[in-house]
Amino acid sequence: MLGPHPMTIKNFSKSTFIISTIVFGLLFVPSFLAAWAEDEGTLGTNIIWLTFAKLFHVLRFPTHTLLWTLITSGGATFYFVGLFINCLFYGLIAERLFSLFKPSKK
């Protein structure tokens, strides 16, 4: 047994996690729309939208990359739940990176 304390993440900042998750969620919207337009052949040549379309391929990791057969068989609900899980995943990664590089209080 590890002791009476529950398992916790050291120096976890809930506000940084929430803000990071929201930021990644806001990045998902234009990147999803741009990737959709690219798939339909209606994206055009605007560098910003092309960048968002390419960004979607990064942001869809890990659920849509690792669990693609499950995502496609589950329909739209599974698809968007997977994107939400990705937002949480990237929010956690960003929070951990911020806490790693945050100056310690001494």
C-alpha cells in the first residue's frame, strides 16, 4: 500500500489545465472545418486555412490515430467525444509543460 494519501499530480494547476483545454478546443474548431473543406476539395490556397487543415492531423492524435476503427464504427458521437478527449489530453500536456518550466517559489 502506498499510504493514506490519494495519488495526485505534483504542482497541478487546475486553472492552467482548464485554460489550456479551452484554447485547444478553440483551435479544434477552425482546424476541423479546414480539414473538412480540404477533404471536400473546397479549401482553396489560403495559407492560414491550409495551416489549420494540417494542424488537424496533429490535433486528432491520440484517439483518432490509435482508435480509428472504433471511432468510425461509433458514428458522430464517438467522433466528437474523441476530439473532446484529445482536447483534455493536450490540455494536460500543456499544463504539465507549464508547471515544468514555471519558476519555483523559494
